[in-house]
Amino acid sequence: MEDTEKNTQSKIDDLQSKGYRLDCRYMRMALIWSENSYCERRKVGALLVKNNRIISDGYNGTPSGFENICEDANNRTKPYVLHAEANAITKVARSSNSSEGATLYVTSSPCIECAKLIIQAGITRVVFAEYYRDTEGIELLKRAGIVTELLDM
């Protein structure tokens, strides 16, 4: 009986370790994707993953067709700049993919506005690398039953 329990625990540990390695890999990709942002103050990247396949990506920036300048003369973010999460979610909405049951990897925890989009998009898990300045978004996601994880890499 003890050998069976040890083997079961070993399999669980292997699966958890594999999941952690995948989370780290996807987060590194989100960090690299954030480098595409033209924003000077803060660069954020996001990946939407479903069934171990990337179905969408995004980074913070201006809407398509706008100049790639995110800050005004006073170094404040322009009000029409889209967050990385919003870009990834709207991009998947224009595709044949569904974000239902997906995991969102994002370099910074979502704000309250992005949290609302995440809930409506059917995303079930959010993994982030650092906390955003306010945690209202994370609190709302938890209230909605969405798994939120700070990834310690």
C-alpha cells in the first residue's frame, strides 16, 4: 500500500512540476511579447492559452490605425490606450477561437476594467508576474471564481 501511495504522490509531483514549467514558459513569452509595446511608462504583454496552445496575444498600446504614442506631453497614458489583456481578448473575439476555459498569462495583474472583460470572455485562470498598483481587478476575478496566481519565477 505504501508503494502505491508513493507512486501516486510522485505522479502528482511530476504533473505539478510540469505545470509550473509550462506556466514559466508562457510567462517568459508574455514578457517577450510586452517588448512590442510602444508605451514608455509601462510595457505589458499577455497570452491566452487553451489546451496548451496559444490562441491569442496582446500588448498595451493604441488602437489599430492610431499613432504609436501612448503617453501625452505630460507623460500620462492617453485615455484610449488598450491594455494587453483587452488586446488579447478582442483579438480572439475576431477569430474562430473561443476563450472559454482558457488561461490568461499577463505580465501585470489585471485592472478592474480588464477583469470585467476576462470574466465575460469565459477565461477561468489568470497567471501574472507582478501586482498592478491596485488590486481591485484581482479581487473581482476571485469573487467571480476565477483562479488567480502570482507566478514566482
